[in-house]
Amino acid sequence: KAVQAESAFLFYSEEMNQRAKEHLRIESELRQALQHDELQLYYQPKVSLRSGRIVGAEALLRWRHPVRGLVSPGVFIPVAEETGLILELGNWVLEEACRQVRAWKDANLIMPPIAVNLSARQFDRQLPARMADVLQRHQVHPEQIMLEITESLLVRGTENVVAIMNELVAMGLALALDDFGTGYSSLAYLKKFPISTLKIDRSFVIGLPYEENDCAIARAIVTMAQQLRQEIVAEGVETAEQMSFLRELGCDQLQGYLFSQPVPADDFERMLREGKRL
Ligand code: C2E
Ligand code: CA
Ligand code: CA
Ligand code: CA
């Protein structure tokens, strides 16, 4: 027995060791990625369920690893969060999104707002000043940028967070609450925060319209968000059935493979120029 337990322990610690090594490797390679221009933003359109038109997009980070190819943010964002590297990554994302919006504006494109994901770690007292700086340098109007934040921030929920949010909103930036329903905040709790958009997490969209529980959750979120006068975006919409159900509920926007996967800037620009519709 003792031998068994010991080898199980050895096995376990070996696994931990591997994980730690993997993290270290990703961390150091990420630092290089920042320096060597291996990062890129993809854009996934958000479409209005009423007009069928593109009314926004979410910028999603991609890493073109010289050996491993395209690495998913699901792999490297958690490592970046743990190591604090997310601050540098986050700054890079803000710079790049503003640079791209400026370039599109200069090319006379009519641009819907572009949403950028913010880590909770980026959310501090300096954020409004950092936002003002990057917008100013690229001559981008705050209405062009939306910030997607997650519920973990609200749960941390001090006066501080509300004050910073109010500052951002006063500057003209819009805030969206990402992955709604997966965290701990209740809808009633949401009233305290100046959030204009709720994004229903993909995990509740997957089962529509066949899973009763998912339908009930989606319905509850949409109904209450309407009362709070928030826009509702359903993420991860893949089927026409999901779309019809969400439209009937009164959901405002859809984002998902049904309309488009996240695509490079040029492809998104083409969709805008061609007026691609749902
Ligand atoms: P998220 O913010 O919830 O982004 C939505 C994710 O769902 C994206 O995954 C997108 O590609 C995927 N998705 C969209 N529509 C569909 C669909 O119809 N079906 C399926 N199966 N998936 C769909 P992605 O790009 O791999 O990003 C994963 C997560 O990584 C994001 O989840 C976000 O939390 C994080 N992330 C990505 N870019 C950034 C960034 O610039 N900063 C930070 N802090 N986090 C980021
Ligand atoms: Ca997001
Ligand atoms: Ca999301
Ligand atoms: Ca999600």
C-alpha cells in the first residue's frame, strides 16, 4: 500500500512538474512573441438580429507561433494572467485595436464599435488615464471602442470598481459584461454598474432551443436585461434554430460561427465593405 501511495505521489508531482515547466516555457515564449511581432488581432462580427447588419466586432488575440502555428488564447491567456504578463499583452491589444480602427477610419470605412477584452488585472486606477492616452495618440474617438469585462471584476466589486467604470463611461467608452451567467453576480446586482451590454455566455446558447434549462436561463437574462435597458448579445451562435429562438426572445445581437468565425482584419474589412448581412 505504502509503495502504491508513494508512486502515486511521485507520479502526481511529476505531472505538476511538467505543468510548471510548460507554463515557464509558454511564459518565456510569450515575451518573445511580444517582441517579435507574433501577435495578431482577429475580428469577429456582431450582427443585429433586427436588421441583420454588422453592428460591431470583438477583437480576439491570436498568437502565430513560429513552430507551433496558431496558438489558442485558451492556452496562453491563463498563463499570461498567472504571470502578470497579461498587462503587457493587454496594452499591446489596446494599441493594436486603436491603430487598426484609425487605419480603417483613414480608409473611409464606416466603423461599428470594436470591443476589446480586458483582464481584471488591467482594471485599476490608472486604466482611465491609459485609455485616454492610447485613444489620443491614435486619434480614435472613445465611442469606437467598447471594453468587455468579466464578472470576476464585479464580485471584487468595491466602490473603486464602480468609480473607475464611471470614469470610463464618462469618457465615452461603453462597457460590456462578458460570459454572463457563468460567474456569481445576480442581475439585481448589476444595477450598480454602468454596463450597457450583456453577453450571454456560449454555454447557455449551445442547448437552445432544445434544452429546457438553457431556454429558461436565456429567457431570464434577456427579460431582466431589457428591464435594465441593456443591449443583449448572444455569443457562440452556431445554428439557425438558436438564432430564431434568440430573436423571438428579443435578444439584440448575435455573435458566432453562424455568421462568421473571428477573421483577420482584411477579411473583416471586406465584410464591412460588401455589407455582408445575416
Ligand atoms: P471570449 O471573450 O468569451 O471570446 C469568445 C470566444 O468564443 C472566442 O474564442 C471565439 O472565437 C469563440 N467563439 C465565437 N463564436 C463561436 C461559435 O459559434 N462557436 C464556438 N465554438 N466558439 C465561438 P477565442 O478567440 O479562442 O478566445 C478565447 C478566450 O480568450 C476569450 O473568450 C477571452 O476570454 C480570451 N481572450 C481572447 N483575446 C483576448 C484578449 O485580447 N485579452 C484578454 N484578456 N482575453 C482574451
Ligand atoms: Ca469577450
Ligand atoms: Ca465571451
Ligand atoms: Ca465565453
